[in-house]
Amino acid sequence: MRTKKEVPMPDLSKKRILVVDDTVANLDILVETLGDLYNVSAATNGFEALDEVNEEKPDLILLDILMPELDGYGVCSRLKENPKTRDILIIFVTSLTEAVDETRGFALGAVDYITKPFSASVVRARVKTHLELADARKHLEQQNEVLKENIPLREQVEQVTRHDLKNPLQIILTSAQIMNAGLAEGKTDIQELSGEQIAACDTMLNMINRSMDLYKLENGTYRLSREDTDILPMLDRIIAGGTRYINPFNLRVQTLVEGVPRQPDDRFILSCDPLLFYTMMGNLITNALEASPKNGTITISLAVGESPVICIENQGAVPGDIRNRFFEKFVTRGKQNGTGLGTYSARLTADVHGADISLDTSDATDTTRVIVSWTKSG
């Protein structure tokens, strides 16, 4: 199943703390205070501290201010000037007897001060608080990025939906008007118009489902609602909705169950989210209908074997320049009335169901097969 894009809050016990002090006794106290909670290392001067940072970047540094050669301010300044280390949390360590310019420390980028002699509870509380605050800030930034990524997708889907709903709504309105006129004249040959209405309604259902679900699928927040579902009636509805492709081009659609033509009492049960799976199958079958030449045959093969496999085959090979990108977003947008989201959303749907989806197309046989197979747990 597709995992959520948001990242869980990190485990604080895995955080790395660097303590820096030129007095070994102070280092021993800090290491003992924090060693059972974090991964703690130590340095006895400023240059050694910089070497430690370069070797393995810490999450937080407890940094003594008054040290020979390179003091704490100098270490902090160098770290904050480097884009790779500027996000390290720095807590300055100072003595109550030392005259310290706290304003300078905060201006350099420190987040806090701790005074000697150390209180173990205070040190632990300050370190824990600043690590949690930093993680919370990163968490919010990550979620903000997810939301930013979703905004264009939602706008794209809404734009596509508004555009694509116009045609089926017009079909329903026009056919209903003709049906009413025909009934008034005593005509009974309205089956074809009724079929067009069903097809238009199914198209709208597909559009609505896609607009609500696609962005959730992309960022991994869709909640799958599985049911044991016979997908053969689902296929019937999709095929009935494809008459606008089937009739003008004299296309033929056949369904095979375990390699033989479908029988009236056949069933093919899958554990799936019915609405989401309907949208996926609708996208794949519609794609096959659109790509088929006149008088072509579309074959939908269903088999169980060791695990379920669905194969949709049509005449006509996928152009070579898009084969490797067939399931990417907007790849097929250039075709007539194409949005470029059908095969992309099909891939996301297969993934959330724990299925693989693949393309097998051949210039030699001039055929294309899209295969959905349950070869992994889902």
C-alpha cells in the first residue's frame, strides 16, 4: 500500500549531541547527563569541534563560550556561515561568573544559554525542548511542501473536471429532450438514447471520483475501503459507457475469464475499493478504445492462477517516445480530449491496491497490453 508522504516525528533517542568544553570535568558531567538519552560525542576545543561536525553532523551542540584559540562565538559563526551546518542547534554554555553578551550569541544564531554549574534536569529539559521544537518546525515545513505540491494538482484536476463534465451533461440534456419529444410522438425506439445517458452519467461519475481521489492518491492520504467485489458487472457498465468509441469505429470488446469467453454465470471476485477500482478500469478500457483502429478488437482477460491478473489488450502500438513514460502524469495529454491523467491515476490506484501495473507493446504485432497483477502484498 502506498505510504503517506508526510514524515513521522523523529525519535529523539537517535539524535546526535556534541558537547564542547575545554574543561574535561564539564565534558564528563554533560556526557553523563545526556549519554543515556542521546548519541553523545565530545570535543575539547573549537577546532576539534569543527572537525567533529565535518565528520558527522550533530543535531545540537552544547558549546562553551570561553575557550582558547577559537572560542564558542567563533565556532558558532563558522557553522552558521556554512549552508550545510547552519541548521545545527547551538546552546551556549557559560559560567555564572562570566560576563557574557547574550545578545551577541543570539545574533549569531544560538537558541539558548545554559549556565555552570550544571543542573542535570535543566540541561535535559533544555536539550529536549529545543530538539522537539526543531523537529516540529521541520515537520510543519514538510507538510507545507506537501500542501504546496497538492495545490497545482488539485487545480489541474478541477480544471479537467470542469471541462470534461460539459460534454456528458450536454449529452444527457440533449438526449432527454429528444426522448421527451419521441415519447410525445408515440415513438419507442429510445434505447440508444438511453444508452447514451447511461454512458454520460458513468463518465461524470468517473470525473467526480477522479477529482476527489487523485490528489489523495498522489500524496498517499487515500483511505482504501476494500470489499469483495464481482468486477464483471463493473466491466459491463464501463463497456456500455464506451459506445461513443465502439459504435462509430465498429469496435468489438470481448471478455475472457480464465482464457475462455465469459459465460453468463461467471463471477470474478476481487478485494478492492469498488469506486476507485471502477475508475481505474474505466481509464484503462477507455484508453484502449481510444487507441484502437477502426474494426479493432479490445480483449479484457481475467485470470486467477497463483494471484489475480487483469490484461487489457488492443490493436495499435504505443508510440515509442512515450513507452517508458506511459504511466507518468500528462504524458498522453496531447491526444484528442486527453487529460494525461488516466494512466497516471491507474498506476496510483494499482499501487494502493498492492498491485503492479505494466505496459507491453509491440510494433511487430501492432498490439498493446496493459497488465494489472497482484504479485505483492497489499
